Amino acid sequence: MSTIPLNINYQSVTKKISINKTDPISKVIVKSLEIFKINSSLYSGSLLHNNKILDDSLPIRFTDLVNNSKLIFKIKKLDMNKEVNVKFIIENNSPKIEKINISKNLLELIEKFNVDKSRSSQLRIFNLTINSSDYEHTQLSSIIGDVGNVVIRLNYLKSDNEIMKLKKEQEDINKLQIEQNRIRMEEEKKRNEERREKELLEGREKELVERKREIEQKEKEQDIEMKDEDDATIKSDKTVDMKDEGNQPTENEEGMKLFIPSNKDPHTHTYENPDNDYEMNVDTLKIYQNSIRSSGKRLKKNKDTTRNISKYNIRIKFPDGSILQLNFTENVKDIKFGQLIKKIDELLYPQFLNHYSLKFGHPPFKKIDLSFKNNTEYLYKIPDFQNERIVLIWELNKKDLNGPFIKQDFENLIIKDSSQLPEIVLEQNRGNEESKAIEHKKTEVDENKTKSKSKVPKWFKMK
């Protein structure tokens, strides 16, 4: 509560008053003089609580008074000839000290200190505020009582014109600040646009230099191959050995590569295995029978199905024929599924974000769950990521959007022609198949002799 009720007892008569807690005791004394109809110009008062005199300059909230506290009011006649030391302070000016008779009113008091009476003002004595309209009717003794020293502060009130002037000045300052902020934001926006344009130009120049370097390197390699046919043959043999060791030769260095379909030779010959590679002989029948038998047996589930993955080579095939290759060779155990998706999103143009799906590039082409629950899963712990070489298919959910899909100016992205894919290079360096035709025919005749004896053995019976 902001007010407090007090019981004032004077000469066995008790009256109740309510007063703000922020007001000083001196205001309670003034109010007590009023309710008991005592001339404040001739008498001063004091208040006692628990037989102790209360300091009249102290605010009520700093005393131990509570609701309905009982106070004893005592008065004594003022010595109207008494003078008190008045320390008078006008706003921010230096204080002046004079001896003033307590019988003087406040108007006479300010005249003593040469105050401009034409201007509206306020006097603050203790915690009381008196307006200039009440100066003439307020005696100093009625406020300060029987004290020997008092501090009085005077503040000039602003006129309506001055208030309007200050308001206008403040509005002008606000407008100036708004204009300065607008100019600063425009300059910042301009600097950002210039920086983006500069980065874009630098990226394009870097891309042109890189493409030029790749073309020169490719031409240089072609010249070397044409000059030295023997070196090409050695290279072909080494490439065939690589094919025997793994399914696809891939580059293991850390980084990102984008293979773009070549437009130079749309009729590029693709190697196809001869028909006899697909004919079944006795050995393949045995393998087939064993696989059928083993498929019906229940296998014990291993508690730990994770493999020891040392690197990841992930290829993502896009609808426009481009292939994105992501190589991870360091800290493979720390790579999470969310980091892989984030890397793909960084390389995509903004219009394709959240509008695509991923599935594995082998039957049954299982669709990958791209929800947030998988983001914290480590790749090597996900059952479908137990191979170091993984092929994914990127599909667009919105049919009205078209490629290209990958930002070709992305930093550290190496762009290559699809003819430089390791498997295509392998096919191009297989050598002349016609030179092996005679050998192939001899082998075919031998196999036909074996097949003529028994195409399907007697032991091949399904149980």
C-alpha cells in the first residue's frame, strides 16, 4: 500500500489521518496542526512514538511505523524572533547561506535571495514541494518548526513555450538519428552488395582458370598418349588390374567432385560383356544350388553389425546425368547422417532444398528417411551405410523444377567431365577386343564340348 493510517493523540483526543509513506514526518506534523486547529505560525509540533521523538525530516517509510500506529502530538510556542541558517540552492547554481527569521513567509524568503519572481518555480523543503502560488500564504515556521538549520532548493518551471521548444528540439534530434541510421544501413547494404559481387566475380574467374587448366592438362595427356603408344598399353594393363581388385576405381582423396555429362561425343561406345559370360556351366550351377540351400537357413544375428569403415566414397546421381562424388577419409567415425545431408544442401541451389528425396542405387532402391531423428546417428552405425562405396539416387519431388541442381561455383568443388570417371577411363583403355577374338573362339569351342556332354548334371535336383 502507498498510504498508511496513523492515530494522532493530542490532549487525550485521538484523530486518524492517512498519509503517503514517502512523505516526511514534518508533513504529518503540519497535518496534525491542521486537524487540531492549531496556528502553525505561532506553534510548532513534534511526534512521539514509544516515548521517542521522531525526526521530522525522515520519510515515514524509513521509520518503524505500521498501520494504525499511535503517535503522541506535542506542541510548543515558537520564538518568532528566532533566526535559522538557510542554505538556499537555485537549480545548478552555487548555494547561498543566510540567516532568516522564521516568521517570514516563503515569498519574503526568495526575495532575500534575489530570485526571479516573474518565473514560475517550486521550493523543496525536506521532502515537501511548494508551488510559487503558495509562497505568500506559507510561513517558514509552519514548515521547519523548531530546527536550527534547513536546506531549501528552488527549481524554475518551464513555460509552455519552453516546453514546446524542448519538444521540437527532441523531435529534431530523433529525426536526425533516424536519418543517420537510414544512411548507415544503406551504406552497409551497398558495401555488402559490392562484396558479394566481388566474391562472385572472383569465383567465376577462379572457375575459368580451373577449367582452362583442366583442358590444358587433358590436351597434354592426350599428346603424351599419342607420342608413346607403349606407355598407353602399360597404363591399360594397370587399369585392368585395378578393375580386378574392386568394383569401381574411385579417388580416395578428401574432397568433392562434380562429373558433368559430356556433349562432345553422344555416341560414346559402352563396353558390353560377351554373351557367353551369361551362360551357365556346372560350376555356376553348384554355386547357385548352394545359395538356394543356404537361403532357407536361419542365420544367427550378430549383436554388432557395424563394419570397420576407414573411409567413405559416396556418389549421388542426379536427373540431369551429373554425378556428385563426396570423399571422406578423415575422422570417419565422427561423421553423422545430418552432416552428410547438410553437405548436400550446401551444394544445392536454394529452390531445391526440402523438395527432394534420396534412395539407394541398388535393388530394391530403398528410400532414405530424411527426418530429423536420423540427424544425430553416426553413418558407420546405420545398417545401410556398412560399405565404404555407396551410390545414392537424388530425386526431385516437384516435377515443375529443372536442373542444373549443383552450384558449380561452390568453393573447393572440383568440376570434371563425365568422361573422366574412373570406370569410363577403364573402358576406354581396355585395349583392342578384336585381337582377343581368336582366343575367345577357342575357349568357346572347349566349353561347348563340355556342355554337350551334360548341360544339367543329374545331381541338380530341387528338394
